[in-house]
Amino acid sequence: MAEPTLLILASLAEGEKHGYAMMEDIREAVGVRLGPGTLYGAITRLEQRGWIRAMETEDRRRPYRLTAEGRRALQSQLAGLEKVLKAGMRRPRTS
């Protein structure tokens, strides 16, 4: 899973957000600045996979939410990253 995809799923795990709110949340949480092209390209791919869904709104800002399938994909990725982190922490450090 590409980094922007993981960051977007993690942001939406907290609740519905529109694109700009996701960009700000990701920037504040992990210090990564996603540009609009990167963000909306990833959003399109996530919608196509069925991992997120756009919500109906009268506002010009369209909020997105995580689907059950998207939540499972996020949990799977986080579990994989946790394994990598644990393995890396067990390795001896060399100077």
C-alpha cells in the first residue's frame, strides 16, 4: 500500500473528513504534506477499491468516510507495520 493511501485511511479512521481536512490532519499528525493532486488521486483509487465512500452533501466540500473493507485494509497494513517495527527493534544497533 502506498504511503498516501495509508495516511488517508488512518486519517479517516477518526471519522468523516473532506479533502482539505485530511491534508491538515495528516500534516499535523505525521508532518507529511500531501498536495491536492496526490491526495485526490489516492482518494479516487481508494473509492475504486471500495475502501472509502464519498458522502452526500449540499456543501461544495465532499466528506469521505472509511468503509468496512477500508477499515480491514487499514488494520491489515498497521499489523504488518507493527511486525516490521518489532523486528527492527530487535536487531542489534551498529555504529
